Amino acid sequence: MTNQIVLKSPLTLLLALAFSLVSTASLAKSQALADLISQEWQYRMAQNPLDATSNGIKAYNDRLGDVSLTALTKQIAKKKDFLAQLKTIDTRTFTEQEKINAELFTWQLSGEIKDFELKSYQIPFNTFWSFYTAVGSTMPTTPMRNLRDYQDYIKRLSDIPRFFSQHIANMQQGINDNFMLPKVVLEGIIPTIDAQIYKNAEQNALFKPFTTFPKGINKSQQQALIIEAKKVFEQDVHPAYQQLSDFFKKQYLPKAPIKIGAYYINNGQAYYAQQIRNYVTVTNLSAAQIHQTGLAEVARIRAEMEKLIKQQEFAGDFKDFVQFLRSNEQFYAATKRDLLKEASYIAKRIDHKMPGYFKTLPRLSYGVVPVPDAMAPNYTTAAYWNAIKDGDTGGNYMINTYALDQRPLYELTALTLHEAVPGHHHQAAISSELENVPEFRKSLYFSAFGEGWALYSEKLGVEMGLYETPYDDFGRLSYEMWRACRLVIDTGVHAMGWSRQQALDFLANNTSLSLANVRAEVDRYISWPGQALSYKLGEMKIWQLRAKAEKALAQQFDIREFHDVILKNGALPLVLLEKQVDAYTAKISSEQRQRTKN
């Protein structure tokens, strides 16, 4: 065989050169986006040390964030600069994942900028979350593996007074601007702050790392660390909580408004509209539309509940049945341990069935954990707390064991599906284990996606055969009704001038929730505008997308693949999630048509 030299035409060479230039330009744009996202992530972690700890970054474990108005203003200027740089990048030639990266990056930055402009930093707390509980939940679970870790921890403890003082200054400005939470909410929050003021360090959950030490720290070092920590608790930590309590009691509470809802605070309408966008992740829904959707859902679910009651041949009406559930001893655990054991049993029953409904299962485990005693009296019935990356424990399915006569067992199956698997833990763990995506996407959270998925999971439990009794199923319906009521109550309180009593009555009369939970939930909605909308609206969108996919794919529909499509990109705004599902159904349909032709 002879060697031959193949001469290319000038046109071929020009085309090859043009293709090379286009490819080089595309790579440059891709790299520009990746670099920008990486720069922002590094900056974000440096400015938010607790978040850095949660993401397994130890470089800032010796401090808390700077939340002074000066610092926050600089941070927002930086975010605006990142967003401006993003807008200069042409995304048209990007891959699907690069387009998702750019779109999520835009959502995140735009929302944070708007929140700052509406002065959301002036209310850095609600009944569910706060800057002081963030300290209490993150710090004790920080991995402590060597002497440096303990030294950093003590430095972070000593930084609490500054951190609290800066938040107090922001709240003080909120008093001046009439941008505050109402008095009735504060009356429930203040006792949770007082519960952090202890006579000695050992009583404080923040002292937990000093109760056990890794082998590499000798006895004399341990003793020195304990002495230093106790000094910091006495001189810094407990006085900081006392100062915070005094501020709430003597300055904030006396100036707090009697009337509830964003409807009455300064610039409240714009603030509530932005909260709807943040939590629902759609731009075309008004409070009035959401309110009507809620009323329709309440009526539909109420009919299902009435049907179930009738099937039990119960001698009484809806109100009588709910009273029976709230008062009968068979529906309540005798001890805290019994409640935790029942939740654990349900969790393992669900785990056993997961492979039949999900192709992708996360590596990260989870546990059933009681809500800390200091938080429990004013806390919701349960929650999920993410695991710290590279930490010593898995995810935390938190069960409130306070007031056992208010924690009905018939709600526990729905609760576990929601908070643990396939709800929050499953979804969050999959996000944290995403590969070949920027770091910010692994911990990114959109409420309508996360809470919508968790509520979808409750109903998925019916298909999974997990509701063993009619009472368990009524508990599920009550939980669904609870979330439908939120649409009505949240919009009623924050856009239509509802009173707290109207909200309490509406929730109590339409669900089997205990009265303690009714009070805690209503105060949560009052203190956290818009968040309560995300559950039902997110769930409805996921069921809508599933019905659409089932119709389009018919026999080709695979529930395990559908769930992978929903979760495989981590948290997404609902508008972007719909694009992903539509692309999936179009792809499967196209492949089916091609097979038919062949």
C-alpha cells in the first residue's frame, strides 16, 4: 500500500478553521461561566462561615459572618457585579447543564439582591428559623477531630456577642422603619431565647464537643480546652443570649405591631410579592389567585375526608371524628422514646420499598432525632436538618417530643414520608451527591421544589402501600388539607387583612391537627410570609407534570425514571423543572417513534 497525500480544498480548510474558532469561542464562554460561578462560591463561603462549615469547608470555622449593614451592602454590590458579568456571557451555545447552571445562578443572585433591597435583613428570624438557632444547630455538629478544630470552635464561640449585636442593630433599624414581626409571634419566640441562658456551660448544647474528645488530644489538653471553653461561655456566650433576650423584651416587643401580616408593615405589598416569587418560583401568580386555589383544594380534600369518615361508620360528624382523634389515648405515644421508636420503624418500612420507586438512591444515611428541648415548645411537629458535608452523622429527621399528647401517631407515616424518605432527606442527599456540577447547586434550595416534592412523597406513600390503617390515611389527608389551608391562610393574613383568630379557626376546623400544632403553625405563617405557599403549589405542579408525562408516554412511562428526572438536577425553580420534564417526555416519545419506523 502506497502513502498518499490528500490535498484539502481551500473551502474545506476555511470551514475547518471556522469550526475551530467557533469551538474555541464556545470553550472560552464555558470557562468564563465556570470561573464566575467558582469565584462567587468562594466569596459566598467566606462571607457565610456557618454555611461553609455545613459544606465541609473548614477555613472559616473560627468565626461567624459579618452581618453589619456596611458588610451586607458590600456583599450585595459584589453580587450585582457577579450578575452583571453573567449577563455579558452568551449562553446560546452552552450545553444543557451549562444553561441550567446559568439560569440557577441568575435566580439565586437576583433573589438575594431583591431581598436586600426590601430590607429582609431587618427581620433575621421567625418561629422556625433564626440566626441564633442557626448557631445552635450548626456548631454542635461541626466535626471535631483535632486540637485545631477545638481552638477554632472556641474562637467561634467568642464571636457570638459581635454576631448577635450586629443582628440586633439591624433589627433596631427595623423598629425605626416599621419593618417588624408582630407582638403575638414574639411572645412565643422570646421563651426559646431565654431557654439558651444557662447557669453553667455544661447545660448548653453548644458545649457538647467538650464532653468527648478524639484520641489525638491528651488529658492535659482536654482539661485546658474545657477550662477555656467554660470561660468563654461565662464571659461571652451566655451574656450574648441575655443581651438578645433583653433587647427583645425591652425594645423590640414594646414597639412591635399588634396587627399581623405583611399587609401592615412598611412596603409590605412589594415585600409579600417578592416572598411569593422566592418561595413559589413562578412569576405570574397573585395572592388572590393563590387564595382561590387554596379554597378549591380545601373543598376537594374535605370531601375525601368526609368519605373516609363515612366508610368507618363513625357515629358523629367531621368535628366529632376530629375530636375523637385528638383525644383518644390509642393515638398517642406514652413516652418520648416510644414516639421516636415508632417513627424509626416507619422509616425502615419506607426504606425497604424505595428501590421499587427510585432508580437512584443516595449514599448518605439519616437518623431519627428529637428536636432540642430548648427549641421544642415553640417548634413545629417535625423537620429535616441537613447533614454537614464530611461530618460525623447523616441527615437528621427531627421529631418534636415535647407535649406528647399533641403528637398523634396517625400522622406519623405522612410525616416520615415528608421529612425523611422519599421526601427531604432523599431529595437533599441526592442534591449533595450530584457530580460534574458547580458546588453551589449541591446545597441550593428552592422551597416550592423541596417542599412540593416532600408533599408529593406523602401521597406517593399510598402507591407504596405504607398507610396501614384508615386513621393513618386520614392523617395523610389531614396533612394535605393542612397544606391546602396554608394557601388560604398565608394569603389571607398577608394580603387580605385576616386576623390571627380567623387563621386559627380555619386551620382547626379543617384538619385533625392538635390545637398546639394549630397555634404553632399559624404563628409560623405569620412570621414567615410566603413560605407556606410552596408546599401545595409545588406538589400540584409535580402531579401535573407526572400526569402530563403519563399521558404522553402511555406504556412507556416508568415511575422510577420519572422520579430520576425530577431529582437528577437538584433543586430547580418550578418553571425550569417543567422544561426538564417536557424535554424528557419529548425525548422518550421521539425514540419510540423512531423504533416504530424501524
